[in-house]
Amino acid sequence: METKRIIIEDRNHIKDEELREAAGILRSGGLVAFPTETVYGLGGNALDEDAARKIYAAKGRPSDNPLIAHVSCMEEVAPLVKEIPEAGRKLMEAFWPGPLTMIFPKSDKVPCGTTGGLDTVAIRMPDDPVANRLIALAGVPVAAPSANTSGRPSPTTADHVWQDMNGRIEMIIDGGPVGIGVESTIVDVSSAVPAVLRPGAITMEMLEEVLGEVSVDPAILGPLSADVRPKAPGMKYKHYAPKADLTLVEPNAETDWKTGTDRKHGTDRENGTDWKNGTDRNTGADPENGLDERQLQAMIRKVQELSHEKIEAGYKVGVICTDESRDCYTDGAVRSIGARKSQASVAHNLYALLREFDDLGVDYIFSESFPKDHLGQAIMNRLSKAAGYKIVKV
Ligand code: TXA
Ligand code: MG
């Protein structure tokens, strides 16, 4: 199949003519990759089981891993669900359109082919002008997993999508690099206490502010034992895997490693994050101030030591550092993942950096780690999974 690539001239002034062909492809059962504010999605008609089958085939994804149905406005939700629980209503009001996916009991209209056989459906209203207009023009809910080959890092540019999907889908819409860079937060609102199944840019702190009590699925926090099933089937797979062997270096005492800001009453950096351009708007708290300098230095020394060992042994080594620590490293392919003082920059660059190391063909990657508050929870969730939970404590 020949994959057509179209470029959106001006994301803030989209003309419907630019998206008509893409919308037609979706309506007639074909696949179109498109930008969202989180990562690029691989879209197909969510009400068409054949389209869902094509999505699984294009990604090489197991078909028990359900897809997220994307909508363009609130009215499009009701036909897809049995009910909208109170918690869901509150979160929709607070965070839609935006990087939040919710799990609802599904209506009969949504085929099991889209939900991996589950009786629930994941729904998200993206806050990206291209995604939003495309879904509205298609006139159907759009099932869209991240537009990567299963097991590869999620795509944050149209080039990444091209690398994985050229020849496999009808069209790629190039809307430039995404803003956030990690996938949406997933919250199950179909259970009594809402549960976070995947952390993202709508952080625990932000959810707690709206809902009070929120639980966290154990799959987010660490490796699962064989007898535990994560609620989001996708969390059981070793996602986001770079080709090289990745090891994270992390300070030992989690508590000393916090930012020092009070979670509830401190400055909420993420509320001040502008995810469209990936910069921290608000200059309030400087997360670096709360860090223990000794631990930071110990972590850097350990990354240096581990990479030296492998370089001495003749391997090609990549180092993931930050803008602040860049000058501490001399050996290996040293790349900054962003500024330690801007979690948004780290999330924004994360997947592109893992892909860059794939292209460089390094054998080992050693990475600094990050505090797990705010957006840091999503950052460390993705990095830990990419590392297969190989974490060295210092
Ligand atoms: O930011 C995002 O959410 C991106 C963009 C394209 O919107 N999409 C995305 O889709 O990340 P995907 O398919 O890569 O991840 C969807 C996750 C999987 O872990 C899947 O298991 C979970 O959502 N999921 C989908 N439906 C579910 C359901 N009914 N119950 C529990 N988990 C579900
Ligand atoms: Mg994915």
C-alpha cells in the first residue's frame, strides 16, 4: 500500500479541505495517522471491527489490548457508554479536551473488536486542533492507539510514524512535533473509587484536587508478579522498549529525593504547564532546589562508572543526562533528555531520544532518573518500563 503524507500548513488555522480526504478514509474503513497533544495516533473508525483489525495488523499488536475511542465533543460520548459516573462527569469538565482517557461501561454500539473483548470502553477528547477537527469531519469516533509498531517507543513526530507505518496505512497527517510527548493519563471511572491505570500529563495531584480519593493500579508502580493482571491490558507488555539494554540509576531513599514542595499545598507546577509547546509556563517552584546535591552527584558518578565499564569492554554506550549535568560526562554518546528543572521538557523529549539511540545502534544505555511527583510519575513509569525495571540504586 502506498502511504500518502500530507502536511498541515498552519495548525492554528486549519482549513477543512486539508482534512476532508483523511476524514473520508476513516469513514470508509481505512487508517490515518494524526497528531494529538500527547503522541501521534493511528486512527480508524471505532465502530467498525474491520478497521480495528487493520489497526492491530498495522501495529503488530495483540488484539486483546483494547483501543481508545477519540471524540471531538461531549455529545459524542453518550452513545458509546451505558452511563457517565459522577467522577467521570467531574473529570470531563475539568480536563477535556485534554490528555485524559477515561474508562466507562460500554454501550452495545461499541464493538468488542475495539475493546479487546472488554465490556468497558476507553474514551478521550484530544486537545489538538488537527485531531479534533479530523474526528469531527469523520463523523465517527476514532479508535487510535499510538502510531508506533508494537514494542517501539511511541511516535512524537510524523517522521517517527513514517519509520514505523510507511506502506502499512493509507495516510499520515504531519502536524509537526507533539506538545506533551507521553501518552494520556488513563483513569477508570467505572469502579467505586476512580483508579489511575496509566500516569500522564493529568497528574495524580491534579486528579486528587478534583476527586479527592484516587487509587493507583499497581501496574504503574513496578513490575507485576505473574498472578496480578493490570487493569489496562496494555500495561502488561514491555512497551517503549529501545533496542539497547537500558539501566536507570536512582537514589536510594525515595523520600530524600522529593522536590521538597508539599504535594497538596505547594506550587503545582503541572497546572502551570503549557503542553502545546512543552514549556513550563509557571516559574513558581524550582524542583532542583529541593534535591539533595549529594545524591545527585552520586547518581551522576554511578552513571559515569557503569558506562565506563561497558566502554572499556568494547561496547557502544549511550548516556541519558540532563541540560544541567551535560558537562559532567565525557565518554559515550551523551544526550540530554531535557532540563531537570522542567519536567515538561523531559517528557517532551523522552521517546524521541530512545529512538535516536536505536538509530545510533548503541548496545547499552545508562540514564539518570527523576523525582516521581507531578509529571515525574509518568516520566519514571515510561523510563522504568523501557528499562524492564532494571534500576541500580545508589
Ligand atoms: O495519549 C494517548 O492516549 C494516545 C493518543 C493517540 O491518544 N493513545 C494511546 O493508545 O496511548 P494506546 O493504544 O497506545 O494505549 C491505550 C491503553 C492501553 O494500555 C490499553 O490497554 C488501555 O489504554 N485501555 C484501552 N481500553 C481500555 C479498557 N476498556 N480498560 C482498560 N484499559 C484500556
Ligand atoms: Mg501505545
